[in-house]
Amino acid sequence: MAVKIRLKRMGKIRAPYYRIVVADSRKKRDGAVIEEIGKYHPTEEPSFIEVDSDRAQYWLGVGAQPTEQVAAILKVTGDWAKHTGEGDTAGSLKSAEAKQSAEDAIAEADKAAAASREKAAATKAEAPAEGAEEAPAEGERTEDAAEATTDEA
């Protein structure tokens, strides 16, 4: 039996995610599998990749052939280098940043809002002292406003 390590597509239209599976090469892409050894979510930033390294090493050791896509994933995780014994086994997998809790996000937003209110209050306090002239009324041109102020004086 020819065994392949390949991707099994799951998810919705335009929102795919994959399981890395070991399956008979004669079976359908999303058909029966021997074992699931990992997950791959390409739509996340950075892409989510999770591989059971021990099981991947076992299946590669007994002769299972990875597809091109799975071989690329195994190179990123460092499992391919472990199998072949060449290069850096650390891999180049990037992990996602830790998500900020809701309480922290709210506290940060409150700080930003308070800072902007203080800045606005400071700007209002300085504004009347700088400009002694009044702005023209709505519908009035600046020349008309200047004439009106000189006539009144």
C-alpha cells in the first residue's frame, strides 16, 4: 500500500483549514485516513501550523511520502531536517503574538481617551488668549466682518 502524508481540506468556502493526515494514496483527498498528525490554518496571520513531530517522524521513517505542500510545512517546522539529518532542525515557524485580554484593552482605551481629553482641554484654554478677533458669522465674508468691527469701534 502506497502511503502519503497530505492535506485534508476542511472549513467553509473561502475559509479553508487543513488537517495533515496519513492516508492511502488511492483514497479520495477528503476520504478515509489512517491517522491525523497535524493542523494547518493558512488564513491566520501568521499561518497556524501544528504537527505531532513524533508521529511525523514515525511515518516518514516507515516510508510515507509527503506531498509538496506537506513537505514545505515539514521544512518550516523542522521535521523534514530531522528526518533527513541535514540543516537546522529548529525550523522557521513563527508563532502568533499573545492576544490581549479584554480588561487590558479597555484599560488602554481609557488611558488614551483621558489623554486626549486633557489635550483638548489644554488647547481650549490657550485658544481664546491667542486670537482676539472673532470669526466671521455664517454667510458673512471676512472683509464684511472686518468692516463691521471697525464701524463699531
